[in-house]
Amino acid sequence: MEVATTYPGIDEVHLISSITSTSIRKVTFVHGTPLRGLPRRDADWGILDDPLCQLVDKLGCNHELEVNLRFRDIGVMEVDEETRELRILNSLAKFREKGRIRVVLVDVDHGSETVVHSSGV
């Protein structure tokens, strides 16, 4: 499943919470850039932590869930000064214990991708 979002919120929470399939293995969030003229603000990815954990619980212990986070702008991937990790990883701390996270930087102009982080259970 692929979801395009700039600022994850209640719509994305409802979408993840509404998944009933036990065969889903990957959810990809494609981070869009804000529309021109709108102020830039931090995205609260932590809002997805509990719904993603609940989805893993629905899948059962024999199945793994991978969450791919795709960004076009490295500037939105802030580093936590204390842990030296990407902030988004700290935002999804509970899910990190249950599933896999892959953070990818996409260069649309050159058609290339760089895996910035890959982890999982």
C-alpha cells in the first residue's frame, strides 16, 4: 500500500486503522513537499506509531510489516542531536520494536534512490 502525505494526521491514522487484511506486508509513505507559499512545518510522524503497532498485532507473530518512508527533500529528515538518529525513527519508536523501517531519499531529477536508514526485527 502506498500513501502520499505531507503532514501525516488523522486521515492517515484512520486509513492505517481501517486495514483488515492479514496479508499486507509493506506500507509506503511518500512525503510530498508543501505547496508553494504555505509555511513549512515539521511533520508529526509519531501519530502513526500506535496505528502501525496495532496493524502488526493484527498480522500475528508469523508476519512482518515493513514501513517505507520516501522523501524528496533531505532537509525534512532532521537528526536528533542527542541520539544522532533521524527524528522520524524516534517518532516511530514502538513500531521499530515490532517491524521494519526503511527511509529512502528519492532524487526525482536523476531517477535515483539512496537508502538513508534500514532496520527491523
